[in-house]
Amino acid sequence: MTEFTVSDGTIEKMTCERERVFIEFLDWQEERWIIIFENVLGVKSVGAIGVEVSEMFAKDVTSLSQELFLIDASEVGLNYCFTCARECNIVLTVIASGYTVEKCD
């Protein structure tokens, strides 16, 4: 796995396929990365595409995870939350078993 910290960059694009979400992230040094979330259970986005992100952090419980718990209590995953740099609110939540990162050339 490539060393990577989500901070001070922009979510450029998001695509998904069965149980996977791909996020194209442009960092403050103008380097492009692909964040690949595996075994995705849920995604909640509120204006995330094109927004400047200050950080990504893991959280045990979110409103999305509580909704998913009501649907199927046997499913578990970690909440990965992306925070908007300007308003400091969460603009993207991905519930998944984990993620990997690849640097784009």
C-alpha cells in the first residue's frame, strides 16, 4: 500500500461497482490518487464532487451506519468520513471494510 493521507485536496470524481467505490482525489501538490474502498455497504454524499477536503477520518457510528443497522444488523464496516475544508462538515461518508490507495501516473 502506498503511504497516503487524505488532507488538503479535492474530490474530483467518484465511481462505483458492486461492493467497491473509487474516488479520484487531487492533493494540494497537484498529484492525483485513486482511493479504492472495498466491501462497501453504503455511501452518502452531500455535494462532495469538486469540494476541497480538509481530512478523512474513521468514525464508529454515523447516521448512515445507523440506517444500515436497521436494514441488516449483521453487516459491519468502518465509517470513512471526508470533511469539507470551508464549512468543516462531513460531505462524504463511505462504509466499507477498508481501502487502498494508488497514485495515478
